[in-house]
Amino acid sequence: NELLFELRLDPLTPAASLSRKRFDALWTRLVDVMRASAAKGRIVFAPGRARARSVYKRDACARCATPIAVSTIGGRTAYACPQCQR
């Protein structure tokens, strides 16, 4: 949720449609999060970023105050800002 928000990606974006640049940016951040989470023994939402949670379980977007959209994707809950993550 948070990494997709950070990169302004809609959670419904097919992975195959990402440009190489967008894929690499997402992969790099995912690796950062996984390493930080493993080191701390818990999930770290956005290591090295000022806002720990921008959309996850929030009522409104931390960036633009738009109400957060909640959906289910593959049996998992997804939180996204319909304004920032088009």
C-alpha cells in the first residue's frame, strides 16, 4: 500500500504494464523495506521516509486529503488514494 502510494501507482496496475524505470524503482524500494523489516523483526512501512503511513488504514490521503479507497485484490485489502494513484 505505502510503496505503491509513494510511487503513485494504482494497486490495480498490471505488473506487465510497468516501464522498466517504474519497475526498477518499485523493486529498489521493496528491497529497502524487506531489509529494514527483517532487521527490525517487524514490518516497516517506508524506511527512510518521513511519513510512515500515508494511506494504510487512514480515512484520508496524507498528501491531498482525498478519502482513501479500500478494495480487495487477491483476497488482500488494498488502500489507495484515487487522486494520487491514477
